[in-house]
Amino acid sequence: MARTTISDVAEAAGVSVSTVSRALRGLDKVNPDTRKKVERAAERLNFSFSKSASSLARGKTMKVAVLLPNEISGWFNAHAFEGIYEVLSKQGYDVIPNVMWEQRDLDRFFKALPNNQNVDAVIVVSFDLDDDKKRILSELTVPVIGVNTPTDDGLDASARIDDFAAMRSAVRLLHSLGHRNLAYIEQPVVSPFLCSAEIRLNGFREAAREVGCRDEDVLIVPSVARAGGPGEQEEYSGIAAQLLSAPVRPTGICVEHDACAAALIKELRRLGWDIPGEVSVIGFDDSYIANITGLTTIHQNPVETGRQAAARALSLMRGECPSEPYAIMPTSMVLRDTTGPAVESEA
Amino acid sequence: MARTTISDVAEAAGVSVSTVSRALRGLDKVNPDTRKKVERAAERLNFSFSKSASSLARGKTMKVAVLLPNEISGWFNAHAFEGIYEVLSKQGYDVIPNVMWEQRDLDRFFKALPNNQNVDAVIVVSFDLDDDKKRILSELTVPVIGVNTPTDDGLDASARIDDFAAMRSAVRLLHSLGHRNLAYIEQPVVSPFLCSAEIRLNGFREAAREVGCRDEDVLIVPSVARAGGPGEQEEYSGIAAQLLSAPVRPTGICVEHDACAAALIKELRRLGWDIPGEVSVIGFDDSYIANITGLTTIHQNPVETGRQAAARALSLMRGECPSEPYAIMPTSMVLRDTTGPAVESEA
DNA sequence: ATGAAAGCGCTAACAC
DNA sequence: GTGTTAGCGCTTTCAT
């Protein structure tokens, strides 16, 4: 059978199509009785609006695009998306993930964006945008909202944590526990645009200096793309080796992500290190893995960050300007079983 | 500035709109030179099609809905979605998650479905549909594809694992290790429609019988909704208590999900149990948590399951009928550090 | 190979 | 309050 249209409903209810439209969308200036009649008819015919048709007519798509780096199933992305979805879907929006695998995907998306009336807003998650793209954004008609973006440049609104400050608190914790030789481990296999990495590293570096570490007391283990994903244990023997072979062995270690930290700890323990006896490790995120493995870490709530971003998207789409467009979301240290006081150096 | 439309391109290229339409969509019967001209103009004007307009004109939405229970960030859902997204987005489809929080959400979705030309297909993930809904499905024009649904009833295609067989293999492993007193732990806080639970339990029950367990040798710890999520450690002290107070203490334990198993093991160890010395534990899923905690478990690949489902959705949307509409995806045991031989009973 | 024109189903003036 | 009507931007016969 052919689709039931608004005029079928109109006919069944004995009114005009515009009345049906008004009645069903809850607009005012429609007689309560008429409305009831229309609703009844719509119900009976199992009518629902064609989104394409009303989009076309109204010039609003009721869709918002969510740009995600690499994958939607990662801990942060999935939870941020969840928060975004939660608030937007309740308002009738279709929330459409757009996973960017390579730089070209991003380029293409942004190329089409200026003229793209296919979404009412775009939310970019964890991206580091180059100046070209920021310029495009600034001339855009649809609002662009950031989630954990490195800066707010070119964005109409954003919600993000302060990676820099968070790392600083981790360093201070280690320092106050007596650790003087620190290390920072970058996550293996980074995506081309994932952006928190750099900021966290900088936060670590600067905080280390603040607490009085000389550069030679600080070891940075850079991200190296190797075979296998970050879940692969082999990744971490190389990192452990670098830790072992450092001129002065670090006793306090910050890791870019929980999953990474957990895998590293596993490897370190396998090699006979005592954690937290000999060395303390701090993760980042407070994902489920941190909880189950007893990892000391920095907590953040990506679902809430997503919600905040989506709420701002909503008001922007309504043409309002949010009173506080750029939200900084809180983080907090959670102490578990991988950090402890530094032992006396055996000097 | 107003949106660039197809007629702007037509004008710029000096041809008619229909030619532009044909040229840009790669249809044949268009002169190569003309096509080039049109492409150039489109490029220059930064043109892209309005999805709503072409949907409306063609009667195809280029959208597919993915129905998910509870949350999109859960391990299975997120990965299945990822697989679905991967294949569908490459073909130009918008993949729209639809999270069902309560039964009413599902009811409402299905009520609107029969007349809903707003999506070209719907993929249902992990749902147990009642007969009413199955009946609706059977009269539907758009294809409906299942991912890890309990049955294939009413579905045009599906991809799913055999939960029943998977549990059986777990039970057999325990039995062959000498375990005679078995337990099955349901996941705390189950959703109203998540459906694998029942099948896994049945698989466990039946397999236990097959290997010769009497009913009194088998302990089922049912799911009880308690405060806090499944990540909360407190959940598991209650479960541990049930295990401890059982008439005959089980030494082989199957758990509905990895996360659950990991938390239980943590609690058990805290209480002084030796795993795998005194008791063996097997999880389900082989999620990252199983890997990092060394959990023996049953592996499945939800991304691939999602891909298979999406591939079938694709051919169904093209009007083909897939030669093998109902795919059973493989599972496999992965042995890690939480299973071992049963110790001699101290009789 | 290309163009003209009739919709697709709905919304938003504008009239009554 | 309600009806009429002109589009929204595209696809698709049907001519040419």
C-alpha cells in the first residue's frame, strides 16, 4: 500500500491539510475539537510525517552530524555520543555519527560543509582543526559545537575538560608522594587528529617543571605506531624497556589513557616490578577498566560533556546565544591502588 | 547567502537541471564533456545535493535506523553499531541510532513503523520482540534485519552468534577440567529487553545436564536489580555470599558477561579465594577487560556481526534477496588465567 | 544526449 | 480558526 500522507488524514478528518499540519504539530490557533478529530484520524491511519518533506518545506533538517575520530566504539567517543544523543533525540533530532578515518574524510566533510543544508548543526568530538577549517567554520550558517576540542577557536560553543590542569594535578600528586623522577607515556597508535595527546603532554611537562623537576628527571615515552592495537600486550614490552633503560629510573608515571596504563602495569608487574611499591602509575579517564584494575586515575564524565555540548547546540539552533557558550567540565583525581609514597632512594 | 541549488549549477554550466542531476549522480547517457563541465561548475560552487529534496523525489530516504537497547556505549552495542556504520556509511546512508530506554519507546517506534517512510531499513540489535511486533514486521515494506536477536522470526535477515552453543562449550571446558559443581551468574541490572540472557542461561543449564550434572550440583545466581550499575563492586559481595553459602560450593563458574566476571573475580579474591586454584571462572564476549584481566572467556566479534547484518540490509534495500539471509557468527573459547583443573575434593 | 514539466509530502504565507 | 496555494530542491517520465 502507498504511504499515508497528510492529505489522507485531512480527508479522513474532514479538514484541510494545513489544519492537519497545525493540529498534529501542536501549534495554537486550532480548535480543540478539531485537533482531537485530526489526532484521532491520524492515529487510525497510523500516520506519521515524512521527515524529508517537512525538512524540505521548512528548510530545517532536524539532523545533527557528530564528527568522531576513528571509531565510535572507543570509550570517550561512545560516551560522549551517548550524552549528545540523549539530549538531541529527545527534541526530535536525528543524531548522525560521522566517523573520520583519515584526514581526507575530514577535508571532504569540511569542503561540503559551507553549502550543506543537510544538517542543522555539527558537533565535533576531540578534533584538532587546522586554520583552513576554522576559517570555514567562521563563515558557516549552521552552528558548530566542540566536545573536548583543544581550543574554542572558530566554534560557536563547546564543552571540554581542561587536560592541562588535569595533568598538572596528577604530577602534583606524584610529587607530593615524594616522586622526583617522572615519566609520561603516550598512547601507542594515535589517530591523526586526536588532539588531547599534545595538551596532556604539555600539562605534564609544565607541571613537572613547576614542582621542580629538572628536564633530566623527566622521561617522555613517545607514541610509536606499532603492529597491533593498544590492546596488544606486546606494545608494552617496548615501553617497559625504555623505562628500565632510562638513565635514571622514573618512579612516578603518568599515562595518557587508562587502557594504556592498565596494559603497561600488567607488563611491568610481569617483569617483576612492584606497583605501587616501587613505582606509581596514574591513568586518565576513569573508565571501567580503571575501576576494575584498581588504577589511580583522573576522572572525567564524557556523557555529561556530551550533554552540555548538545544543550548548547540546541539553543544555538533555536537562534539563541548561550550565555556561557564555552563550558569547562570538571575532572578529579581518583586514588586507587597504583600510587603510593616513593621509597627512600638507596643512597 | 542562500543555498546553492542544482539550478545554480545548471545555469553556471549552461545546461538543464536534469542534466546536472544525471551528470552528478554518474548516470549514463550523458556526454563526457558535459559531465566534466557540470562537475567543474558544481565543484566551483561548492554544490552538494539536498538530501531531503532527493529523498522526497525518489521516495528513498538513504537513512537506516539502528535500534539499540539502553545505551549505545555498551561494549556490544557500540561495536555492533560500528560494524553497521562502516558498511552503510560507505554507501551513502545515514546511520541513525535509536536507543530504546523503556518498553514504551519500542512500542512507539513500532507503532509508527508500518507507515514510516522515514528510513529505508531498520536494524534491531539484541532485542527480544514480542509477537505483536513480529506481526507488524511481517507486513512491513522496509526490510528489518537483526543483530544478535534471539530468533529470526519476522526478520528479513540477521547475523547472530549461537549463545546456546557458546555456553555449552564453556560448560564442557569446565567439565573436562574436572569441575563437577557449576554455577551460572546472571548479569546484575538487566535491561527489560536485552535478550541474550535467557538463551545463555538455557545453554548453560542444558549443557550442565548433558555432561552429567545433577540439578543440585548446579547453582544459578539470578540477576537482581540493585543500587549502582554493574560496575559497582558492592553488587558482587552479594553474589559472592550466595556462592559461599551454597549447599555445595561450586568450583566452575560461568558468567554472563566479562565485565561481570571481572568484578566477581575481584571480589572473590578479596575474600581470599584462589582463582583459578580453587575455582575457575569463564566470562563472555572477550572484551578488552577480559584481555587485561586475564579472563578466560568466550570470544565474539560484534563489529563483524554488525557488518554482516549491514551487508544484508544493503542487498535487501536493493531489492535482492540475500542467498543466506540468516548468518550464524562464530564464537570461540579463549583460555587465559582464570580457569584451571579442579582440585581433588578433600574427601 | 538533453530539456521541459509534473510531481514527491509538507509548510507558511495569505485570504477568508 | 480554517482553507488555498505557492513553493522547498530534486528526480523522472516524456519529448525532442
